[in-house]
Amino acid sequence: MARTDRGLEDLGKVAEVVQSESPLRIGLKGTFNGNRFELTGRAQLRHEMGGVWDEWYATFSNGWVGWLAEAQGKFYLTFYQPLPEGRTLPSFDALQVGQIVQEIPSETGLIVSEKGIATAVAADGEIPYRLVPNEQSRYADLVGKNNAFGTIDYGIDPPWVFLGNEVTLADIGLADARPAERKARTVSAAAMGCPNCGGPLSLTAPDKAERVTCPNCDSLLDVNQGNLTYLKALTPTKADIGFVLPIGAEGTFADGVKFRIIGSVVRSVTFDGITYYWHEYLLYNPRVGFRWLVHSDNHWNFVEPVNPAEVEATFGSTMLTSVPTMVKYNGRTFKIFQDAPARVEYVKGEFYWRVEQGETVRAIDYVSAPVMLSQESTANEVNWSAGVYLTREEVEKAFGVSGLPKPWAVGPNQPFTGRFYYTWGLIPLLLLFIVAIFMIPLSGLSSTVHSQQITLPPMANPTTPQIQFSDAFQIKGNRNVKISASAPVNNSFVELDVDLINEQSQEVESIVIPIEYYTGTDSDGAWTEGSQSQDATVSALPAGKYTLRVAGTWQNSTQPMPVNVKVEQNVVRGVNFICALIVLAIVPIIGLFRKLIFESARWKDSEFAATNFVSGTDDDE
């Protein structure tokens, strides 16, 4: 009935309100931003692709009026918002999905996420407009950052704008609301017979179901407010329809929320003439709504919807209809993995939209392990979702089953579990460098304790070495000793046997220092080989007074051989450091090598493998 200033007018019969497990009901009272409200009416509308949603009329104590929309377990509270003077909205036909509606004032911009046609099917209580049974109106839904939400109602000329936010029941003071008790007939409506074969079947969510398949004759049935109509038989397919989880199975996931599998679907993409299949399970919880569990190559993902406005291209602007190779969401950067049409091959169970075998959407996947960000779009709608990787063991635990098949390859968003080896493995290397830096001032810098030129007289016999002794010098304990020697050899050699003699104990430390130097020219030009100086290092010796005994033989034995000798202590050689560095680097190097192999396997099936694998692949942060 419509109430006017002349009385009541009969507008015709509307369908009975589809009862659901909604926690909302007429007369329920809540609060929003400190203001109390009451739900006084309810309009129920049908989506052109199937499914109904409720719009609850909320009257506030301060005079506000608003609409609390409820769809697929989500709630949106909006209020009428007049446009600034002089602004005109784009026409419905000109509006594009993904477009920012500049005409509507907003801090972050509102994006068109969906445009469609709604049909008025039912009403309850009092609503502040003339609802005509089966009347159709065009609308566009808008989303923005920080859960901003809006709707443009093109059923009014000029169109009206309603702005608000996606809210939770806690946000509006209804956290303790529970589904109202329904009449017994609602329960019985969930069990019925197939109109094609007469076989029994039941619906888990009869108030939301739009399609259901008969498990007895494999017919695809249309659901209209709990009434079944035979649509068609599912055509044979080459897809693997051996689902590993049954319809009706219940699993408990994050935050202890229990979901029931109410539908299963096989989908596919085709690359280079090869078709790849995967399975998706539709999960349902009356208070949370719908989620998806995706099973591909025996890898699992728990998928939830995300706000399209929160997805940004890497250059900073909001995602529109373009397809960048990288996007950002929730502080993470995602790299594109695939962009292809996804096709429905087979369906089983019940669904909240009018699913069709063969229906196709454009699917774009972005990866930042362990999350996969996916966009599915049609001409009139764009949806984003985030899938979090689950191990096989996590899925088995959630459903209380065992024996699920093991994955046979690396999943697109499967996290690399070996980061421990190249992250924690770097800590000992860091400590090694710290110790090396602190040891320099603690042990002191290198110092020269003796330097002298010693002249070896001509050799009486070319095979008998000449011997000379150096002056005495002091050596400190616990410090290595480096002995350097140089001689003016040219195209000749000298070999020195040097003894380091402790004058107190007469202990001797012997080393050999060969010196040779050659030069010349050939067809390639001038060349040199060797050096006129060499050195040798010995470990720490006891402190005390020492003398060098230098015995030498050289090529021009008839000539004297001047030799410069130098003794240094506390010389940094780095041998121990390098050995320790090599040993400690083995573990992180192996870890990085495993990471490289893992990432190569991740991207080998991606059409964007060359770009993403080369540009860096450390997503597992």
C-alpha cells in the first residue's frame, strides 16, 4: 500500500519476503556515531544475475534517515547526499566499471564497482518511497578507500546519490544480534524434489540460492525463492570433476569461523592450446557470508573479497580498467602472474548467482606469497579477492580429514619455507665482520720491528750459499711475524733461506723466500714475470731478542747481492677471516640457491615469467 495525502492506494501484490538467516529484523534498535536508530522497514530487490538483497530503512533519533543494505553477509549504511550545485552525474550508459566518479565529493575518490538493474520483489514494514511490485530501476555501486561505499539510484530523475560506509554489526551497535526464529515452513522448504528426475535434494541457503545441481540426474536447476525449475542438463566435459571435498563438509578456519561447503565448481584457462583446470568450493556461514576455497594442482587458497578501491597501481593512482604489471594492496606489492579468460566447466551444489556452464570472466592474478590478489571482471562488474595460501595439512585439520593429495609443483603464491637458511644464516657472517672490526683496535696495528740492508758477498762456489747475520731486534709475544725481502734482480733470481733465531733459547724458525724477476718482449709486446720482493709470515713466537740468519744463492754468483730485509709484527693477513667467511657462507648460499630454484619453478607457468622472475622475487616477507 502507498500512503498519500488523500489516503491509501493499492499498488498491487508483491512477493512474500524471502526469509533468511539475517540477524536484522524490523524493530531492531542500534547506534551509529552515537545516534540511536530503529529499523522500521525493509525492501527486497533482485539482482539481474540472480540473488536478492535487503535494504533496511533506518530512522534516527536526531532526524536522520538512512538505508542499511545487506548483501552476501556484508552491511552498508548510506545516507542521501545532494550533489554540489552545478554538478551533473554521468548517464547510466556513459558510466564505466572502474571509473572514478569525479562529480561526487570524496576524499579518496569513488570507483564504480558494479552497474546493473534491480527489480523490486518484496517489502515489509514502512519504507519512505513508492515501491511498485516488479518495477525495475538502474543503479551503480561505488567503493572507496577506508570502506567508503555509495550508490547512484538511476530510477529517479535526476539520479540520487547515497553515501556511507561498509559497516560491521559491531559498528552499528548490533554485535549481539542473532537470526530471528523463522516459521516451520521455511525449514521444510529447504528439502524438495528435482523437477527433472524427482530425486531428493536439499538447500543449505534456500533464501540465497539461485542455482543448484541435482546430484541424481546432473541437472542444473534454477531456484526462485525456494522453488525449483529445470534449466538444462550439464554437458559432458573433459574436466576433472573428482572433487576431493564433499558438499556439506564443514571446516573451521581463521578466527574459529565454521563454514559449510554448499557448492563446487570446475573452472579452466587455456594457454597455447593447453587447458588447465582447477576446483573451487563455495563456503557459507550465515553470519559471515560467502567465501571460497580454491584447489589447484593440489595447492589450496582461502579466498575473501576485498575492496577494489584499496588496490592501487604501483605508480600511485587508483586501479581503473588498465592492467599494470604490479599493484599494491594492504602494504604489499603484487606482481602479475596471469591474465586470461576463466571458464566454468562444471558445477555442483548451490550458488548465490545464476551460474552457467560455459560462462566466462576475465581473470587477472597478482602474486605476493603467501597471498594471491585476483580480479574478475565483466562489462558491468569488477570484483577483487585475496587468497591466502593454505598447506594441505591445514586444510585437513580444518575439515577433520586425512589423505588429501600432495601438491606436485610450486604454487603461484606458495611461500618459500627455506628463508631461515639465508636470513638467520647471515647472522654468523655479520658477527664475523663485527669481531674482525673490533679485533683491529684490540690487537693493535701492524708495526715494523726491524729493517736492514744485508749484502751477501760473491759466492766462491755457485752451489754454496753465502751467509750474513742481521742486527738484533726485539719481538713481542702473541703477534705474528712477517719477514719481507727485496733484491735488485733482473732476468735472474735469488733464493734466500732465512732463520729467525731466539738469542735466549737458541730456538730457530726457518722460512724460504725465493725472489725472481724477468722481463722481455715478444709478438704480443712487453711482458714481466715475478717480482723483486717477496715475503713470508710465521705464527706468533715467544717474546725476546732475535737475529736473522740470511743464507742466499743467486744466478750471478760472482757479483755481491744486496738484500733489504724487514721484520713486521701484527700483520693483518685475513687468512683465518677468509676461511671462516667461506665456511659460514655455505649455508646462506645454499639457501639462496634453493630460493632461486623455487622461484624459477613458481614462475615457469606464468605468461609474465620473464619480467617478474628477473625483476626480483623475494615476496615472502
